[in-house]
Amino acid sequence: MIKYSNEVWAVIPARSGSKSIKNKNIKRFAGKPLLAHSILIAKKIKKIRKIVFSSDSANYYRIARKFGKLIFHKRSKMHSSDNATDFELFNSMILFLIKKKEILPEFLVHLRPTTPIRKKADIEKAISIIKRNKKNYDSLRSVNSMSQTSYKTLRIVNKKLCGIKKIDFDMDKFNLPRKKYPNTYEANGIVDIYKTKNIIKGFLMGNRVFPFIIDSINSDINTERDFKIFEFLKKKKI
């Protein structure tokens, strides 16, 4: 029988197979390996009782454990590929914890190492919100309001501009003032929180996701240019 506690744990996944930037998760950012920043912020939050570090690389773990006490989940190649989903990763991690006979936490806080700029207060607030509203929501996801509404997003079909939702070439429909459209949001990777029991049931976020709107920098790093820009902002404490 699976046992649960009312604890909150952090999960930091850091695979070694990044193609955009080789060994991105251990590349130095503001004086430390990129993955270290997620570990260090998790350690500052009293509500987070344990930190699980999930990686396909023992070398990454050797680097990561210099920054805090971690449970190491050795990820399989299948769950470390470009096509692997977050659910597959978290599900394999839960099975690993069950085999270790761990008492599972109620909530898992997903801290992506590729988003190194976070505020401790934001994560603490997110945890408080999901714990307080756990009967009404399956999970929580942090988002930013988009500067340009998605309703004006376009694609190219048959070498002509077209709407994103359906085949519609009438550009006058997409040229209205911004206030005529609903606000839209994008996930920013700062903090997502899942219920462990839901992962065992077969899903990660569910269809009742709390929109945790944060007015913060979306520091998701994908390119060398991102490294330079966000490292500058981190040093300036913007």
C-alpha cells in the first residue's frame, strides 16, 4: 500500500542531452552551474522538505550534490530523450520512490533548471495557494501575461498570411486594437506544482489548473544569447 505524507518536495530534472547548447544544465551561469540555482532556491523554502534531482547523468549528480542534499533519481535513456514528456519523467520518478519505500509527498514542485531567475516569495506563495485550494484544483502553473495577444498570431499557408486557429486569410480580422481581444498567457517555467496522487492516477496537470500569474522575468534559457541576457539581469537583480 502506498503511503503519503502532507509534505511538499521539489523536483529538479536535468538531462544531459541538450542539443541547443551542449551540457546546458551544467554551463556556468552567474558563477555557478545552471542547475545549481534551482537547488539553492529550493533549499531556502521551509515548506519544501526534500529535493529530488532527476538526471540521466551521474556526473550531473556529482555536480548537483555540491549544492545541497538530494535524492538522486537516475533517469533512463527513454525518459531523457527529446520526445520524453514531463508526465513520463514524473511517473518514472514516483515508481522509483515507491521501490525505495519512501513515504510519498502530497505535492511536487517542479523547478526547471533552465529557468534560473526566480523569487523565493513567488514559490512560497504558489505552495500556499495550491495547499489552500487543493480541493478545487489538480495542479498549479505559473504564467505571464503576453505583451501581444495570441488572437493576433499568424501562420503562412500557401504563401499567404492566415489565422492560427483556422484557415482564414482575411487579415482585417487580425488588425483590430489589442483591447478588442481577450488577454492571453504563456507558461514561464518558474514554478509548477502537481499532486502526487494524480500522477499515480495517470495524469500530471489535469483539467483544473490554477493560473498563477507572475509579473516576473521569463528567464527560460534556450540559446547562448539567452545566457548572456539573463546572466546580466541576474547580476543586476532585476
